Amino acid sequence: QALHIDVTFVPTLYEGMQKVVFVKDNFSTSLLHYGSTSESADSEFVKTLLEETFVKFNLYQHPDTIDIISDGGSENKGAVIQWVGNLIAPPMVKKITANTPDFPFYNNMSESTHRTYKSEYLQGTVSADKATHLKDLAEFVEYYNNERFPTLLYGLSPMEVLNGATIDRHLFSEKIAEAKPFSKSSIESKRHSPWVCCTNWLKTSISSYS
């Protein structure tokens, strides 16, 4: 079990910059929780989101280790590290910083969410004010969790996987295999149709006069 967290900055037209934090599940890629503030998205803000996530999804009773992955920003230290340190197992919770020996990769799971929100969903537009921004944000999370079907989930939505649906990595290959006999017979029938035969006769006739 791994959760990804990160802060992104989202402008509004009339009420300045909003700081958005998503809490993302690594396996299902679903967005478990999110928050937005026009104030400082500090470690207290991030800690509160994590606490709410743990309550919402009953993660305090989770039997396995939970890794919380973030970048090295100050908002992911302080109160967050203190909260993790005070947890009594189970669950075992580890705070891991991306791009370090513990996790020598970028926090791409979070960064991809930010790109999807700003480029795919907002398409470069800017919310007018905080109220519109919060509405757009809620609609985006619904869209992201239930209306997108990432390639790595093989035809399932993030929320379907989070709710227990099994990822079938052979689904598409089976569908392609099923389609091949039909495609071949379809091509053969077209090859011998009166129209194709007539077309071929015309091509032969024209070439004989050229």
C-alpha cells in the first residue's frame, strides 16, 4: 500500500493562487482525498488531509505497511513526520521522500495528476474565483476516478479497481484474438463481392489498354 501526496498551485481569475493537495492511491491510481486553500498549504494542512484519508478508508486498521511518498518540500515534513512518528502499529506507516536513496524516483504519480487536472480537464482555462475553483475541483475528482480508463488498468476506472475489481492484463489480447477470425472472413467476403470483382475487372481492362 502506498499513498502519494503533493501540492500544486492553481490560479483563479479574481481570488489569487489556490494550493491544491491530492492524496492518491498507488495501486488503483484513484484520488482518495483532496484539499484546497488560499492560505499556506503547510505541513499541518497536509497532515489533516492524511488523517481524514485514514479515517475515511479505515486505514488505521490496515494490516500492511503503508508508504506515504512525497517530494522534499517543507509541507511534507514537520507536522506530517510527527504524526507518522506518533502512530501506533498497526498500521506500520513510513514517510518516504522521492528522489532519495529510499525512493530513487520522481513522484510521478502525483505529477501526472496535476498535468491531467490542468491540461486535460481545465484545458488551460482558469476558474473565476474560489467557489468556481472548488466546484471544478470536485468535478475533476469525480471525472478522474470514474470516467477515465488508464491504460495500466486495462479498461477499468480507478474507482472500480479501488472497490475490488480485478485487473485483467489479457483482456485486450483476448478481444483482439476474437476479432481476428471475423476480420479475415470479412476481408475474404469483400474480396469476392460483385463490387470488388467488378472493380478488379475494370483495373485489368484499363491496364490492358495502357
